Amino acid sequence: MTRDSLDGIRADDYHTAGEPFRIVDLGPMGGSTVLDRRSWAMNHLDDHRRFLVHEPRGHAGMYGGMVVPPDDDAGNIGVVFFHKDGFSTACGHGTIALATWAVDTGRIAAPVNGEVPVVIDVPSGRLPTVARLLDGCVASVRFTNVPSYVSATDLKVQTSFGPVTAHVSFGGAFYASVAVDDLNVTATADRVDDLIALDREVRAVLGDHPSCCHPDDDRLSGLYGSILHETLDGDPLHQQNVTVFADGQVDRSPCGSGTSARLALLHHLGMVDVGEAFQNRGVAGGEFTGRVVATTGDTVTTTIEGSAYRHATSTFHLDPHDPLGSGFLFR
């Protein structure tokens, strides 16, 4: 990495239900698939990741994606996701933002009103996506996620908040779902520090659990985060959650891949039927609508719908005399 390689990076910033997504194109990467390019980026672009997410250009809650080619000609766009601690395998809110960006920038020709397909390849697989337009603007995006499934239920974890029961499910990444309804903590912004602490305790026990091993590709293995959720108004199909992932990073949105993981679990428990809407609210107040649209054996196919909004276009510079270089990070 040289200072020149970091200077002059252009980015479009979106948010999806409050969660940021910074979109950049850093040029060609090694590898023939998006999952391969993620591995390449981990070894060659980590300085760029830090430059884009650390302060003063970013913050501890920053997220983004590097635009890459799709896996083959049937795809429209590929993306390598990144956050403050590394490169993730899945990101639903980023997929929604990227589809919106593709239409906004003219990469995908779209009608003034109606729907247009956008096929997005992410590290965990191919996501057929649909952007819905109203009066020339993207009103919402709906993506079909990779097959989701439950890998473990009723895992008991002793925490400083009391004993909890965790269920592990996959929605592009592995998540531990923990209901906080009966704990002395709520899935709200004022309890975020407590929720981060709870996540750390859960992952200290389950981080290496066999249920977090992907059967086909070990690069998709590992417990990515905890979904700490509560039921709203007594309706199990309307929930609020705080998803804590990576090293204590808090998702402001309801978490798209996490919503798929939740749907897999809810269907497994008999709490949601095929086609039934699940409203999932994030800590910033935004909601995603999720549905199980098909089942195959032990897996479910889910759709997640939400909206993203562009709020900045920036060109980032690195002054050759700046002693802080690629930045710093405070929690």
C-alpha cells in the first residue's frame, strides 16, 4: 500500500434503515468469483478498508462495499462487503443499497414506474433482486437470499444477564438468535452497551460451536453475530432487534441477512408460514419486510424488502503530511 493508492478514492454513501453503506470501485481484483475476490481483498486491500471506515472518514459503525464483476454473465454486479473489522460474507442492507445505487447511477436501465431486476453476486452466493420505482425513484428493493437454514436450537448459555437460550441459523452468515423479552435488557438504543456485552458472552461460548461450520465452504463458517430480539405488541411476526456483529459493531438496520436467518428459525419453530409477512424493526426505527417464499428440505428461500437513500458523494484524500495516515478508531 502506498499513500498514492489511497488518495482520490470516490465513494457514494447510502443508508438503509439507518445503517451506512459506502460504495467504492477500487479496480480489478484477483479471483474468478466474488468469494474469491473477497479472499483477495482480505490480503491486498485491508489498508483501503481501514482508510474508508476508520475516523476521520468513517466511524466504528461504518459499512461498505467494493464493486466487482459478477461471477458470470448472468449477473449484473458483484460486491465485496467490508466493515470496521474486516470483510463479511453477506450484507442484506448493503444489497438493498447497491441495487438502489445501480439504478440511481444508470448502470441498470429502469422504468419511471414499475420493477426492474438486478442480479447481485455476493460472497455467499447470487441474490436475484428487484428494484421498485415510483416516479423515477427507487421506492424499495426486494432481494431473494441464498438458502437459509437452522443449524442448532436450544443452546444454553450462562450470562451475566441470566441464563439464555440461543438458536443458530444461517442467512448468508451464521447468527445466534437470543430473545431478550424476559431479561433485564431491551433491544433498544439506550441499552446498546449492555447488548454488546451480552453478544460477547454468547459468542465466547458459541463462537467455535459445530453449528457454525458451513457444510460446503469453510470460508462461510464462523458465528458472525448475535440477533438480540424482542416481540412488539405481542405479535411474534413483528419484532425489534439489535444485531451485534464482528467485534462489537451494532447494525442500525434490522439486518438483512439476519432477517433471513430469523425467518429460517421462525419457520422451523412453526411461527411463520410460507408467504406470511414478518416485520423486523432495527434499532434506528427502520423496518424490513421478510417472507419465506419456498422450502426445500431443511432450507427456506426468503425475500427481504427495504429502502435505501443516497446522502453523500465524496472524494477521499490522504495528505502526504498527515501523521494519522489511514486513520484511527474509537468505539
